Amino acid sequence: MIASLMLWFAATPVAQAQENIQLVEQEIKAGLLYNFMKYTDWPSDRAQQPNAPIVVCLLGGDPFAGRLQPLAGRTVNQHVIELRNVRNVDEAGTCSLVFIHADEKPQWPQLRAALMGRALLTVSDFQGFADEGGMIEFTRIENKIGVKIDTVAVMAAHLQVQDRLLKLANAVRGGTGAR
């Protein structure tokens, strides 16, 4: 009994430290999503609509544990940010940015095909997302959050990412900015 209590007390700080790291990671990713919206240009017909919101959709759940909520109602490039949880690609039709939960990785080929040609930014954090046609992938490099961007996928959706966003990236595939 005493030994099990000692193990519990010894493990608790480690578990709390890991939880704190996870919370910080979610906050960093939420801030980066804001920058993705800020430094992405949507087609002029969509971006110029008066009062048109920037709609951020979470497909497959919220891996941010509510850390995106402070973005709701804020503005980016004179557009109000709106958050939505969507269950399928059909509900993503009015989205500006779709974050695809890592649990959706097995469905990514079908999702990619369904989203192809739509003027929306796709983002995820599962490994290989940008290599498999996703636009922006969160990566981990030496315990730091990184960003990988596929400019070919971005251009295929009739979007443009500004140089400031490309400079945030650790890796850029396609186009003239490949590194």
C-alpha cells in the first residue's frame, strides 16, 4: 500500500508536467492558426464579401481542448472569426480553414479528394499530411512546434500564402519557395 502511494506521488508531477506541455503546445498551435488566417489570401470574390466571416472548422473533433475559443469573435484582416465543429466534408463547404483531426488520417485520401478545388485552407498535425496533399502541417522538430507548407496544394485551391507565412515554415514543398 505504501509503495503504491509512493509511486502515485512520484508519477503525479511527471503527469502534470506532460499535461502542461500539451496545453502550451495547443496554445502555440492556436496562435499559429491565427497567423495562417492572417497571412493567407483567399480569392477576391470570397474575401471581398462584406461581413463575410473567416470560418474555422474542426473536422473530427477539437484537439485544442477549447484553446481556439478565444479566437471566436476576433477579427483577422477585417473579417470576424467564426468557429465550427463539422462531422463531414459536406458541412465544410462554407469553411475558410479546415483543421483535420489526426484521428481522420485514415480518411484523408477521401477527404482530400472531396475538398480538392475548394478555396479553403487545410491544416492538420498528423505526420505526412503536407506530403499527402494537405496544405499546412504542424510538425515537431527537436521538441518544438514546426510548420510544413505545400505551396502546390495551396495554389491548387486558389489561395496564396504570403511570404511572412512561408518564413514561419520549417519546410516548404513545391513552388519557388521549396526548401
